[in-house]
Amino acid sequence: RAACREVLGQDAETVTPMRCAGDHFAYRVRCAGQELLFRAAADATGDDYMLAEDAAMAAARAVGVPVPHVLRTVAEPCAGLRWQLMELVPGSTLRDLAIDRAAIAADLGRILRRLHTVGAEGYGFLDTAHLRSGAGMRGLDASYG
């Protein structure tokens, strides 16, 4: 609710926990007429990789890959709670669908073609310190062996 007040200036109308696997908490949020996803992690690892996920999603979105718009990411290493507030992609999850593997493979091929147009210096995992400095995306590795 505090994230909605901070980002949208309004209290959330509803907050509903989602069934998600992994090390993050996820909630479906209705606020200011929007369906949103609030994703959070609270542990002592200091993992700030949500910053890299935010940058990668913005780069993917810029080349036409259908990804949600991230409204805010708070993921400083010293933050007690790291979180993202983003658009919620409507529809069912893969867990809930009987999937057409051939159609999904074709869609994934088109998406990968677009993703490969995104450029960044270096290779491997994204350097979050570089992102925090405002210098853009850069891989942690200088070369690809």
C-alpha cells in the first residue's frame, strides 16, 4: 500500500497474494484504476539484481518485446525491502494453460530476434553498480571466452 502511495499518490484498493514460486513475494494490486504487480524480497543478501531486471525489461520493451512497464524499482543493496511495482500482464499464467508448444516456440523466436538487437558493453550478468551510476547497461565480463 505504501508503494502505491509513493508511486501513484493513492492507496491500493485491493492487495491479493499471488501463487508464485521462488524467493520473492508477489501481490496483485488494484490502484488508481490499474491492475499492478507488486514484487518484493526481504532478506539479508543485499541482492540488488532487480535493478538489472528493470534495465533489461526497459531495453526489451524499447525494441518491441511485450514486457510490462516497471513503474518503480527500489533495490539498493542496503534496502531492507527490495521491491518493484509494475503493470500486471493480463491473462492466465503458463501454469494455468494448456499450451500450444509450436505457437509458443514461434512467438519466442520472434521475441529472441528482437532481444538480440539490444546492445550493451560487455557480457554476462548486468553490472548493477554501473546501472546505479546512470551509465546504462554493461555486462560484468569484459570478454566472452
